[in-house]
Amino acid sequence: MSIKSEFPNEIDLGKKANDGPMMPSETKGKKDRKYYPTLYLNDIGGLENLPAEGEAVIYFVRRGLTIRKPGAGEKGSTQVSVDLEIRKICLPDAEEGEPDDKGDLIDELAEKAGVDTGRKPKKTADDEDEE
């Protein structure tokens, strides 16, 4: 599943073994497999609610950006490194069921984080009783 329609600037963080500085013994027979960076979190409330796989909205602050271009006469491509401070991981509510579409999912996550999406609140059973 991809939220590319809502966030068209999706960045795939996977790199093939032959794209990076890995030792040949580490990549033997694994040239086509993609490797992804990992994020280790410890002793933070709410981690038990993190599903085994899924989508979330990540709020971050970029603390550093390094762009290294090959010098004159050097071969290779531009290398970019970034240092991110992860502030929040916003997950959809499991008990509400799956949103109707990806746009609803993004709106729900943004609203949970306090962002005004301009969306009208959904009617609940209590609202219908009052009419």
C-alpha cells in the first residue's frame, strides 16, 4: 500500500546491496535484495500499539543535511546524507476500522496530530439522535 496519491514526493529508502558500501561477503547472492535503514526505539509509551507493518505519518525535524558531489575528474553520483530527529509517529485508530480511502487516512492522522484539515467532522450516532 502506498500513500503516494496524497504525498506525491514519496522517497523509497531501500538500497540494493550493490548500491552501498557493503563488504562482498555480506552481499553474496543478495545483490537484488533491498536493504532499509532501521530506527530503534526504546521505553516510549505507545510502542505496544505499533502494528507489525503499516503506514503512519512521521513528524520530524531535519538536524543536518550533507550533499557531496564528485570532484572534477571523479566518477560517481552525488551522495546525500540527512540527520532526522523523529518527533512523532501518528497511527490510525485500530478500533475504528480502515478508512474508506487513503485521503481519509491522511486526514485522520493529521487531525490526531492537531492539524486543521478543513474537513467536516463525521456524524456519529449521538449526532443523529439529536436531530
